[in-house]
Amino acid sequence: MRVLLLGGTAEGRALAEVLHPGVDVVSSLAGRVPDPALPVGSVRIGGFGGVDGLHSYLQEEHIDAVVDATHPFAATMTAHAAQACERAKMPLLVLARPAWEPGTAEVVASDREAAEIVARQRYKRVFLTTGRSGTRAFQGSDAWFLIRAVTEPDIDSLPHHHQLLLSRGPYRYDDEIATMREHRIDTLVTKNSGGDMTRAKLDAAAALDIPVVMVDRPALPEGITVVGTVQQAAEWVARQT
């Protein structure tokens, strides 16, 4: 059996390790992160060229099943996988880490809505952790931003007043507390990525009584099989043989 594992996440790497070498796994990474953590087994890096390109790849490489373990906000890749697998009559599973409970966070549907709340509430010092693609909505803001991302955003997408903090998780609670205090943060803007690697910022914000604006996850395509753990994904793969 040959499985295409759309990865780039800790869950994707963990699933590749569980399946290898009993299952022929090809892990695919988007290639947007320099020096990525590589999973065990075969790895390909780069895009497919849309739905048509992915469909062709599935046929040419004799793939039997696809597991989408991409980031919960990789909506375009997930949509392309759903369309390509439907066209190829191929089983598809989405491995999506459980979302965070928002608690007292103000939940919004987009970066644009988050920027509107920052402006409306007149927040002055914002800890922005929505990734390199999430900065553009805040370009015209009068606030100051501490922008944390793995890779540097495009210069023309940055707000006027900001400081970049390039780093990769996991993050510790004590460090998050120190970061927010040092930069006098008065609100946290984040995506509902879920998982433990970046959870500490929510706990730190709660401890410091800092309000949180949380961008909700995009909806998954209808009819998709979804599991929340690596073990459940491995069991699904075993059932496809």
C-alpha cells in the first residue's frame, strides 16, 4: 500500500513514524519553511500545481490513499486534496488536531475581522501570532505589533509599527509570560491552531488578564472523514489495506 501524507505538522511527522516502514509513505511538504523538520521515509517538497497536478501525481505515483495532516488553516491544500481524491475515487482522511476551547476569547472568522476589533477596542500593543500570511490585514493599524512567525512576512504586508520575532515552537509558559510582560502586550491575536506546541500563549494571556482575539478555523469540505489523533489515523490507514 502507498500513502501520500500531506504533512508539515508535528502530527504528520508522528504518523509517518508510526506507519514506516510497514506502509510505503510519501510525506509531502509545501516548502515554505526553511530547514523544515523532516519525517521518516520518503519526502517530497513543493506544490503539486493545483487540483489537476495533484490528481496526476496520485495516478502517476500509484497512490492508494491520502492523509491530509496539514495545518488546520491550510484550507486551499485541503480543498485541493478533497477534489483530487474525489476525482480519483481514492480514500482521503483529514488528521486535524483538536481545536482549542476559546474560553473568553473573542472569536472571529478572519484576519480582517481581528484587525477591526483591534481598531475598535483601541488596543495599543498587540502580540500577533497568526503567521507570516496573517499580517496584511493589520497594515493600516495605528497599534504597535510584536509579530511572531517562523519565516519573515513580505515587507509590504507589515503594519507600520512592529517588531519581528522569528522563532519556532514549542513555547513554554514562563517564556510567554516574560515576552508579554517585556513588550507590555495588551492583547493577543492568534489563530485557533490547536495542539500543545503553542498553547502556552493562551495560558499566559489568561494569567495576565490579557484579552484574546482568536481567528476560527476554516470549514472542512463536506463529506470528509476526520480524526483527531495519530493513532486514529494509523487505524484508518490499516483499514484501507
